[in-house]
Amino acid sequence: MTVTDTSVVSAALAALTTVRDPELDEPITTLGFVASCTVSCQGRAMVRLRLPTYFCAPNFAFLMVADAYDAVTAVPGVTSAEVVLEDHFASDAINQGVAAQAGFVKSFDGEAVAELGDLRAQFLRKAVMAGTDLVCRPLVAAGAAPAELLALTLGEVPPSPELTRLRQRRADLGLSAGDDAPLLVDPQTGERIAAAAVPLHLRKARVTRAGIEANTSICSGMFRVRYPDGWTT
Amino acid sequence: MYEKDGEKYFIVDSHMHYWNAAPSNWVKGAENYAKGWIECFHAYQSLGPKETHWPIEKFMAYTEDDLMKDVFEDGYVDIAVFQPTYLKEWYAEGFNTTERNAALGEKHPGMFIANTRFDPRDGDNGLDELRRNVERYGSKGVKLYTAEWNNGSRGYKLSDPATYRYLEKAQELGIKNIHVHKGPTIWPLDKDSFDVSDVDHAATDFPELNFIVEHVGLPRIEDFCFMATQEPNVYAGLSVVIGGLMHARPKFFAKVMGELLFWVGEDKMTFGSDYGIWEPKWQVEGFVDWQMPDDDELSDYQKLTTATKKKILGLNAAKLYDIKVPAEFLVPAQAGAPAAQESAQLVTDS
């Protein structure tokens, strides 16, 4: 018999809020991807995940399942965990791979030649660009010229949730994120943007944000069609 | 033809389908994929207005009569371009083949353009098939589905040497337009499967061909836009953009349109309904009525002129396919902004 330990479940759910869809840069909990999360009295956690379509990209799906496994396993009181992706064409390969801690390459034998670190970093860079637009747009609306934005450090920008998020993403990438760090940096190198390239940088930041937002809105629209009941714990 | 407020619009639906996804066409052992695929498409339909939704049974296998009514009679379309998608690993006779499309097209002369397709993994036989299709159906374009499964392979890239061989052959046969669809299962899986950089390489190396990136590279609009600014022969296919966003997510539709007009430009954007996912009627009516909203956040995006809409809804695609458009539908040659000059300048300056 499975009996749910509610305090550990709460802790496990809190841990799952730290797991993001790398492509949409949103927690899997707010996206509705966590179908259920239970913990038995013996400390065995059971998490079921689900995605907007049967054909969502398996690499991102793998990252979410593996990250959810790591997050839940680290919760005090959880002694073992099973994370299962449901209703997906690659469910078996992903679920078995994560359960066996086999890594991505082994889980998709012959279809992948590298683990997913580079892919994750590539999408963190996109998140940094989108975050740059979120932080800069109010400054531009308040009259900041490109040269002024270029001169700003993170510590000089008024605090906001968007700024905190941008700092976190930059830190995740190993880029400077402290008060003295420049606001406008190349997400690949971490270097401050050259003056002549600021207009293009801001435009790229803007289109990156628009792309992620459009993508998220389509994914959430598809998700609601597939799972109209939302999510339950 | 669509007419509103005294303006006449020539409509080219540059991306539509006539598929058969009925259970009787599902490959034994691959039913989950066949079912999953069409259910996924059907979910997309729900992003359109409620009164245009179909039951799944009709959606799996709409008829010739449905198509002729929805696209031409009710949907204002003058010329429709069939874009085949084979998926023979899952659908026994194919999902939407050149032959199936062309057979319907032959019954209705002058209404359809039958594109074909190729798969560079099909070797010499595939080259022969491409030649036969071009000769028989007069195809001027191909639809490439780089994520298609083929005999154990889960996808290919436009920059693969095998693809270049096919592109050379296609060009020699008189193909002008390469419609590219990106999907989520391309090999290798550890790379971003929607990455459009392979289109960039091919567009540079085949300057005589036009590359229409369908669904504007969604979900990688940013990468697509940046590439399209630099490649004069790369176009934005608006299928899914209008169908998937205009009704369901108007604010994000505005942003995406604003970005596309800036980076790609109104001369290189083409309407496609993606029928049977969405009917063209509401898309054409809605787009003609649509304008960039007066919203602070959208204030530096370009407003659309009537000429912009005429180009996007038909005149741009008519140029790509050498369709003769009667004079009453044309816009003055210099109407509207030249394609993406400002964005090209931005890239050059930095």
C-alpha cells in the first residue's frame, strides 16, 4: 500500500519547481508538466510528467526527466525515486535511461553522440538574451540611450524579479553576475558588448524573447488541449 | 479572391495538404506514431476559432469535397500549393503524397500547384523518382521534411553532401522553391533539432534557389530571423504563425509579425493556411482586418499597409511560382518598405 507523506511531498514539489523546461525557461510545475507527485511512507517518490505533444523533442524531455529525478532524490526523506514521462513516443527510452542513470547517449544508442550539456548551455544563452530584453525594455522606455545601457552594471539596475532571473541564468552559464558585472554581455564569451554592436544586441535580445514567448504560448495552448483538467498532486 | 473595403486580394495558399490519416492507412506496428501524429495536428486546430474545429474522424480523412469547399468556395483561395509529407514509416500509402495531391489537382485544372519532395537518404532511386515527379506533375517546388524517419535514420540536414546532390539535381530539373519544415526528431538528438543553420549553408551555396522556411522556424524564430536578414533567398512561410497565433495568442502574434517585418521584410513573407489543420477563410478575413495594435510595447513595430497584406496573402508567392496575377490585384512596384533594409544595415554596422 502506498501512503503519502504530505510534508515530504511538499518538499518534493518544491524541489520540482527548480526544474525548468530548458527550451521555454519556465518551471515544469507552472507549465503543468508535473501530473502527480507522491511519496510513500518508506520514502519512495513517484513523479509522473507529461508534455504538450506526443512528439515533443526527446532531448529536452530527457533533461526534464533527469533533472526531476535529481531534484526529488535530493529531498530529505526521499530514499528512492521513480520519474516517469507519460504519453510520449520516446517514453520507454527516456524512462529506462533515467532510471538506470545511463545518460543520454546510452539511452538513445546510435542516435546521439554527446551528452546534453552543450544543448543546455545553448538554451541558457537564449534565456540570457531574452532576459536582457526583459530588463532593458523598461530602461529604454524610461529614456535610456544605448550608450547609457552599455555603461550600466547589474548593480546599477533597479532590482526586479527579471533582473534576479537574468543574474541566475548568467551564473548558470558561468558568466559574471555580480554587482560590478556589465549589463550587456555576449552570452557566448561573457565580454561586454562593443559600442557599435549595442543596437543589434538589443534587437537580437528582443526577437529571442518574442520567439520564446510565442513558443511558450503555443506549447501551453497545445498542453491545455491534451490535458484540459490541468494538473493534480 | 477576397474583397474588403473596395480592395481586392489575390490569395495564394502556399502551404496546404490533402492527407489520409485514417486508421486503415496506419502501418502495422507503428499505430502509436500514426495516431500520435494526427492527434498532435488535431490539437493545433484547436488554436483556431471554435466554430472551425472538426471532429477527429473528419480531421483524419477529410474529403475532396471538403477541401474544395473550405479552400476555394469559402476560403477565397485562387491558387493552392500542395506540400507533400510522406511519413511512410507510419502511413502505409503515405500521409500526403505527390501522387495523391496531383490526382486531385488534375481534376481541377488551374487551381493547384503540385509540389513534390525528396529524401536524400533514398540514393539513386530517389533521384529518379524526383525526376519522374517533376516531369509528370510539373513541380516547381519541393517540400523537405528534415525530421522524417527513414529506414532507421531519424532525420537529415540540408547541409549533408547527399542533400546537396539532390539540390543540384532539383535545380537542373527546374525546381525553384525549397520549402523546409523542421521537426523534433532530427539526428543527432543531442543537437537542437529545430536548428536552422543547415538552411543557411544551403541558401548560400544555392543562390538560384529560394528557401521558404515554413512555420518561420518556430520554435527558433530568432535564429531564423537573423539568418533570413543575411540571405536574400530565404523566405518566411507563415503557416502556423497566422493559424496558431492570430486567434489564440493575439499579442504574441503581433510580436512575431513585428519581428518578421523587421528582420525578413514584407516582400519575403508568404501566407499558407496549413489546411487541413486550419481553414483559410478565417485566416484571410482575420489577417486583412488585422493591424499592429496601438500598444506601448509594440510601438516600434511597423504598421501594415494594404499593400503589405496583398503581398503576404498572395503576390509574393505568385512571384515565386510565376503565377500570372490580373492587374486589378497588383500593388504599385514601390509600395511598402523594401525587404528588411534596416535590419541588414544593423548587421552590417556591428
